[in-house]
Amino acid sequence: MQSENTTFKRSLGLLDGTMLVAGSMIGSGIFIVSADIARTVGSAGNLLLVWLISGLMTIIGAVSYGELSAMFPQAGGQYVYLRESYNRLIAFLYGWSFFAVIQTGTIAAVGVAFAKFTAYLFPALGDQNILFAAGSFHISAAQLVSIVLIVMLTYLNSRGVKGGKIVQTTFTLAKLLSLAALVIFGLLLGAKAGVWDANWEHAWIGGTRDATGATVLASTTGVALLSALAVSMVGALFSSDAWNSVTFIAGEIENPKRNVGLSLFLGTAIVSALYVLTNLMYLAVLPMSAIASAESDRVAVAASHVIFGGTGTLVIAVMVMVSTFGCVNGLVLSGARVYYTMAQDGVFFRKAGNLNANRVPGYGLWIQCLWASALCLTGKYGDLLDYVVFVVLIFYILTIGGIFILRAKQPNVDRPYKAFGYPILPALYIVLAVAICVALLIWKPTFTWPGLIIVLLGIPIFYGMRAINSQA
């Protein structure tokens, strides 16, 4: 039943928006994915280059979205931009992918990451503790912990935006400060000249050596290097993803024509800089061989052992718990606003288009909670996320391309903010993203075609939802 409160309350300021951007970006990726990148690209310079390109693309994407957010300062964000630039079908395919995998799958994956690192403190809560098994299906303690986390944060956010923003701002500030502290302590206490010099001895040609001078990784050059860089971008870009979360809650941002775009820039710039500095710290503390071969890819744990000794694992476990807790909260808070706008357009469950007594889309929050929890139980969220990284890039390309389309279609519409560096920077983003997508199609087809299939499944669902809602 729809509440009498039928409009969102604008109660989020610039700090809240910035913390949502930064908090949604930083999950567990920065603590892990550098290991796989190091194995793929084979040198310190190339490792850093991947993170620099990822940061550049993220910031360009964010400042480009600023123009769209100023034109359409309403709930739904990227879904609205695609609808206005193209049509409702394209927008729905994004919204469908967002609900089916992108947002809910990320919530599930980050929630399980929270549980796995919690198990460092309380081993009984780990994924090795199987509570129920039936054939190939099983439920671990980590899965249950992740579901409890999702339900708890959904309940908190269903009670109004105030509680969610307090959690988001508090936990994001905590993890930004702790990540910065890890970098500083690493450079001051753990850095070793021999390790740093060895890592940079052959920084740009793919071969690198450890502190003894022995070659530990094969040289990677030419086409092989380009393919390695492109494939490695998946991990770095995914670690930087969800920066667009603030656009989904534009209906609750004070002075959205200014603050949404500014939040996008500040949040992405802060996180991108921290990511690069974190990888510089890894290279100062660990040989490339140790980065590439870190146990379970936990590079931050390996670095923390060098910096803090035996307490290193505990330090990183607490950091990741704080980081993933805040990340899940940001994803839960923002996601339901997309379903709200889709329901208003008649292409999602109608009740998701209502606000509850606390002026938040409660029904959408609980639908999101149920599906994310189901993905936790399947154990397949990691596979699904691999499939849709390619799809996420496609929708980013389409959305930024929408800036060019809207400049032509609606030249006289008020644009309180115009995309910085237009048309060069938005075009550069599109070129880089297209190049990465082509590389993934060629070199990682198993991670691209399934994602496209998920998107295309949305076409019959779109027409079915429209038919159902038109008869209701």
C-alpha cells in the first residue's frame, strides 16, 4: 500500500554523496586483485599502468556523468540517462541486468567477502564450516553471515535514509583513513630498498627480478602485453566500480545539479589516488614474485605481515570487514532507487514504485535483499560477476555516448554542468572501453558471451512486464 509520503526527502549533502561514491567503490578488490594482475602483466610498471588507466577511466566516466546528473537530477540515475538518450528498452536492459546480477551479485559477493575475513577473528564463521549439505548444494557459515548482514542493512535502510547515511559516512571515513594509514605505515616501516629497486629494474618490458637478482616472471611484450593489459583491466575496473551509485539517489541529494556531479568527481578521485598509492606500497614492500603468488591472492595480508609481523592478518581482516560492511550498505541503499524508477515506468513490480512511511522504496529494498540472499546461497555470484563486467562496460559506453546524443537531440535544454573536456575526454573513455571490450571478446570469450545472454534475456521480460502492468 502506498504511503502518503510520495516523494523522496532531500536530506543528503555533498559529504554524504562523496562518501557513498567512495564507500561503494572500496570493497575487498584492492586487497586482492593486484595478485592476478601481477601474474598477467608481469612487471611493476605494467601493474601500476593498469591501475592508472583504471583510475583515469573512472574519473573521466564520473565527470562525464556529471552533465547527465545535472540534466536529470532524479532517482534512478544511469537508468534514467539511458531512457532519455535512447529508449525504454535499452534502459530496461540495464535495469534488468542491474537487478539480476550487477547490483545484487555484487552485494552477495562483497557480503561473503565480509564473512570470510570475519572468520579470521571467529573461525567458526568461515566457508569451511558447512552447516547443511544435500548433494552438490551446501550452506556454509560464511553464506549465512553474509545473508544476515544483507538483511540487517536492508532493514536499517528501510527505516529511512538517515540511518543509512550515518553508517555510510562513518564506515567510509574509517576505511579511507585505515587504507591511507596502511600505505603510510607500509612505506615507513615495511619498505625495502632492495625490493623496490628489483621490482623496477625491468619495469616496462615485462621481465622482473626478486631481491636476489633471479628472474621470476617471463617477459611480456607486443601483442601479448596489450592483451595482458586489457584482460587485467577487468579486476581493476571491477574494484573501482559502483562509482555511479550516487546517481541512483539523486532524488534525495540536496542541490543535486551541483552535488551529484561534484560527489562523483571527489569520490572517484580520492579512491583512484588511494588505489595507486596502495599498489606503490605493495611494490615497496613485496617482490613481484610475492605479489603474484600471494596465498589466495591476499596481497594486502602478505604486505601487512611484512609491516606488522604476526598481527598483520588481524589488521587486514579488520580493515576488510570495515570496508566490505560499508560497501554493502552503500549498494543496498542506492540499488532500490533504480527499481523504484523502473516500477514508475511500468517495467518492474508495481509495488517497488511506492515509498514507505519513511519515504524510501521499502518494497524494492526487500526484493533486492531476497534476490541477493538467494545468490549468496547458490555460491555462483562470483561466476555471474565475471560474466557482467563486460556488460557493465557496454552500458557505461552507451551512457557516455548518450551525452553526444542528447547534445544533438536536446541542444537547448539547461545544462547546469557540462562534461569536463567534452568531446575529447568522453570520447577517450569510449575508445578505451571499446578496446577493452574487443580484447575481452577475443581473449576471454567465456566471460563475455554469457553476460550478453543475461542482458538479452531481458527483452522478453521487458515486454512481459509492460503487458502485466498495463492490465493491472
